[in-house]
Amino acid sequence: MEIIESGPWKARHDNGKVFVESDDFTHDVRLYVNGDFASLEQKLAYAEEIARRLNAWRPDAGSVPDPESN
């Protein structure tokens, strides 16, 4: 089974919970971020990096481009 997720992915927070969610309403996906973070800002920055990588993923290449290889 192939699942197509067109995104885009965005990091958000609500009531202290941080999550990454897709604007593709086919699945209404929301992935929560939980772990040992020093602050809500740090947790949100982590979620923003996850969203950036999900949005950068190229299905034809099967990988995420390395941002430091530019």
C-alpha cells in the first residue's frame, strides 16, 4: 500500500503540547513531540526541524538533502 502525504508539515503548539502536523486533510496527521527539553521553545525548535526535514524529503531520491552540503 502506498500512502501519499502532500503536506506541508508545520510545527505548532497548544496548551503546552508541541506537535508536527500536515496540512494535507486526507489523513489529518498530528505527531506529538515529547522528551527531555529545557523549555517549550527548545521543544518547538526541535519540532520545526522535523517539519523542515519532512518538507524537504524527495520521494524520487528517497532521502532528505543535507542542508550543510550547499
